Amino acid sequence: MDFALTDEQQLIRESVGKLCADFPDTYWAAKDKAHEFPWDFYDAMAQAGWLGIAIPEAYGGSGRGITEASLVLEEVAASGAAMNGATPLHLSIFGMHPVVKYGSEEMKQAYLPRVARGDLHVAFGVTEPDAGTDTTSITTTARREGDTYLVKGRKVWTTKALQSERVLLLVRTTPKEAVERRTDGLTLLLAELQRDEVSISPIDKVGRNAVATCEVVYDDLPVQVTDRVGDEGKGFRYLLDGLNAERVLIAAEALGIGRVALKRAVDYANERVVFNRPIGKNQGIAFPLAEARMRLDAAELMIRKASWLLDQGLPCGAEANMAKWLAADAGFFAADRAVQTLGGFGYASEYHVERYWREARLMKIAPISQEMIQNYVSEHVLELPRSY
């Protein structure tokens, strides 16, 4: 076993960290407060070539693996950018995975180089108000008329909808009652988003406010058949194929938030003097921070294992899900202990750990809840009866 990063991987970590140093905590706090998309940060990352790290070289990317992509996003989050910095990049780095694997050559040539350059933003439209995690019960439909689909329905939690030119949109092309398996009849479209047939409404939320997440209503949005990803009716399996990579990248971002939260807490515990001694000398402060470090290190090992398996083309469903669960748990634990370490100042915006706390909490919900991962492990690893 070799747990060391390669020279190239270490260079990735160092280079991303150096770029992120130009965007300190105050930058991210201001963007979060003003609900402003971090365009200058996004453009800097695009110009440095990081957006295309997992896109094949034939389409303008670097052709690297999920391990390298996870290092990029971990470093971004760990710089203090947290999810406000990672999310804009995540959707560019990973969001086009179904197109890379299943899109037509014409589609790949048209869109992937633009994503790698950073001038094409793509959102992801799957979740619906009345379906939630039960993806097969979505009701957004696409009826075909000649060479055009007409999309009608409503999606929620569509991140970056305000900035995105297109959206990877999961729709029903065959009614649920007319298919043999409930996962059949779902189709993936790469649809235009900024059109009159689409209305976009940001959702007020507790954190990660530099990047809006929206409700999107589609009222007979026309989508050309040539903008369909793969075959009609097979969209659900195309989504599943990319979920392991998404789990790993989300885990890396949670790990990064935990790392920066722990650093801020340790620095404060060393500097803050009460009763003539640094508070880090007290076991009530020190032990929880030591536990946070152990949780983060354990989660990192599972992330590295999952990404290695994925990059080798080996089965990694259990590892990818476990990595997300462990990292989300560890990242939030570290952020929570950081707030506790700073006490009242931990609740003050100027110290930033409250922002880490708000954003780390999201990772225990999205893109899949901790409970759904426990369902997966119960059924597919322990081979217990399915609970839903």
C-alpha cells in the first residue's frame, strides 16, 4: 500500500492553495452576505485550467481522475472558501460527467471545451418538490413532437440556475405506470435554461449564499432531440453511473471545511488566554479538537480509497457512500467544535467559523442524506432487507 500523493498530486494541492490565498475569509464572508456569485474567483480558477481537470484531453480538459479533482475541491474548501467556493467549480468539474460518458460526439465537441474553459455554466435539474429522494417519482415530463421535446414541470434545489446557460434535466418521457421498471422511461436532456419558457426563483437558505439554489418552472420548454444525452428512457442509469464520483467530491469538500474549521479552532485555543493560561491547555477544549482531527483523518482515508477504486475502474459504491457519510459527519463535527472552542466569538461573523458551521451542516443533507447512505450500506453491504 502507498498512501503518499504523487509529485503531480502534491503540486495540484500546492498550486490550488496558492491561488486560493488571494481570496481570504473576508472575501467569502462578503460574497455570502451580499448573495453575490464569486465571479473573479471562478474566472481565476478557470484561467488556471482547474475546471477541466476531469474532462478528457480530447475536449480541452486535463484528463485527470477523480482523485485529482477531489484534491482541487478539498483545497478550495480548506482555504476558507468552504461551499461558496467549491460549489461553483464542482458543477463544472463533475456536472458534465453524463455527457462525457454518454453524450454524442457532436454534443461533446460543442459543450465540453466550453465547460473546461469556464465560459459555459451548466446546472443540474433532478429534485422535485413532491419526489425528493424518490427520483423515479418525478413528474416533470417531456413530450416529443418531431425533433423537439417540450418540457413541462417544476424542479427545486437547482444550484447555479441563475448563472447557467444550460441545465442537465431529468424528465419523464414515458409515464411511470407504462414502464416495466420504475427506473425506465426517464430521459436526460441538456436543455437551454435562460429562456422565456423558464422561470427561476432563488430559495432563501441558511448558508452558501454566494451561490443561489433555485426553484425552476418549465412551461413547454423546447429541447432539440440532438440535445438528449444518450438514449431516450435510460437517463436514470446515466445518473447512477456518476453518483460515486459525486459522493467522493462532496466528501472531499466536507473534509476541506473540517480542516479549515479545525485550524481556526486550534489557532484560537493557542492564543486565547483565560485564567492566565491558553484555553487549549484545558482538556475540555483539547480533547474534542483531538477527536475532530482523528475523525477527519479517518474520513480522508476512505475518500482516498474510494477515489482510487473509481480511477481504477473498480466497484466502489460502498466506499464512495461511506466516504461521503464519514466526511460529512467529521466535517460538521470539526466545525461545531470550532464554534464551541471560540465560545461567544464562534457565533460572531467576524471569526468565520459560524460560516463554516452553516455550510458544513449542508453536507449531511445534500446531495444525499446521511440516512439514505445508511440505507445503502444496510441493504448492499450488510445485505439486510430494503427498508423503503
